[in-house]
Amino acid sequence: VVAYSVTLTGCGGGKDARYSQSEAMGLITQGAAVLRHSIYMAHRKSKYDFQMYALVHPSAKECSHVMSKLGYTVLIRNTPFDKQDIQNEFLRENIDGASCCGAKEFIKLYAYALVNHPVAVILDLDSLILKPLDDLIDSIILGEVEALEARKRLPLHGDLELPKKIDAFYTRDYNMVNPGGEEYAGVQGGFLMLRPSEEAFEEYIDIILEGN
């Protein structure tokens, strides 16, 4: 069973919010429903079953009930670190302006804690799954030999060679860098397929707290 996780970090409203609470609820409901249905349709042609998760920050708990109604397992999770513990001064002072949701964005990392699943997929609510992801899933779950044919079908960037053991697949966020800076493009947070691991989860937290 493959885990698919999305995150909720707020319910809208407030003077600095882009949307009112009612507008945000409408967008959350529509996005969650369409995404889940797209995954359902894709898995009709997949050999794997799936389960949906909503990783919800406490500040979004009041609007998370809709996720349960749509078939998501709701997990209330706080930011997995105290930003005051970040050693790097620049990151410590600017982490809340580093993305759409600041430090709350890192609740996505709790997908690594879904260790009862062999594979977890982190998605944003404005995404769709249009076809089965079996080649990617096989490449993580199966050994190098067993997944040989699946690996051959993967669309790789450049001359990249796959390692014997694959723990994650990701795409780079080229839209967030200026032309010519492609080599510095970071990971696109709206899609990450990974092998759940408590050790990997703790390693990521250590990296953030080091802030380098």
C-alpha cells in the first residue's frame, strides 16, 4: 500500500492571509477531492493499493475535518523542530519567510515517519496523478535486478545513473531560479516519492538545525 500525503498549514483568514477562511475551505475541499480522485483513477491500472494522509499543523486543525470526509487519514503534527534551536543565524531569523508557509512547511517531513508503508509520496493539493507510478514504486521497493525493466523506463535528467538502492525520487524546481542558475535549482516540494525511514527523518531535522 502506497501512502500519499498532503499538508495543511492554515485555514485562511487573518489580516495577512491571501484568502478568507471560506475561500480557503473551498480551495482545500476542491483540491483534496480532485487529487484523491486522480490517484484513485491512476491506481485502477496499478498493482499497488493506496492510502491518503493529511499532515495537519495545529493551526489548521479546525478546517481539517473535510479531509476526513474525503477519505484522508488526518495526522495532527507540529513543526518537527523549534526554530530557536537552529544554529545558523540567517536561517533562524528568515525561515518563516523562506516559503509559502515558513517553518510549518517542514511538516511534510512526517511522510518519512509513515514506516508502515514501503513508499510514501508527498504532493501539494494543486497537483494531479494522471497515470500509475508503478515504475517509480518498483524501483524503490524491488532490488536492482528485479526492477531492471522498470528502471529502463524512467525519464532521467541528463546522463544521471541510478544507484543500486533508491531511497527517493524528486524533481527540481527550475521555475524558482533565474536563467543560467539551473544547477542551483532546489527540490520541488510539491512532489517527492520516498522510502519511509525514521533515521532519514531525524537526519533531515539535524540538517535543518545545523542550518548549513
